[in-house]
Amino acid sequence: MSQIKLLDTVAVVVDIPHLGLTAGEVGAVVEELGRDAFEVEFVDPDGTTYATHTLRASQLMALHTRGEALKLRAGAA
């Protein structure tokens, strides 16, 4: 099951040449299309969208932990 959710910041983890995406590109999930499919929007530094693609969870990684590590450490203290 995917841990990626709507509005998550994600990074592409593999090159996807036919979409013009390379590993490391950062985008935002703007729609959940199923358990394993997401519409991801990519924007330039000025905030202008340059691409929107449907990607699978296996092609992405979330770029935050929602503070889970901090919550675990606080509970151990």
C-alpha cells in the first residue's frame, strides 16, 4: 500500500524519458487516482506549471516523514 497522499511533495526516483522526467525532479501530488496512481504537478521556480503527469507510487518517493521520527524520539525520552 502506498504511503503517498494528496498534496505530498514527491521526487521522481527513476528516469522516465518518454515523459521528459529525470530522477530527482520534485513535484506535488494534486490528485489521487487510485491506490497506486497519482497526478503529479511539476512547477518551475516562478511557480509556473511545466508538466502534469500520472505516475505510479513505485516511480515516486515522498520527501517528508510527517514528523514520525520526532514523535518516536519524544515518546522514548
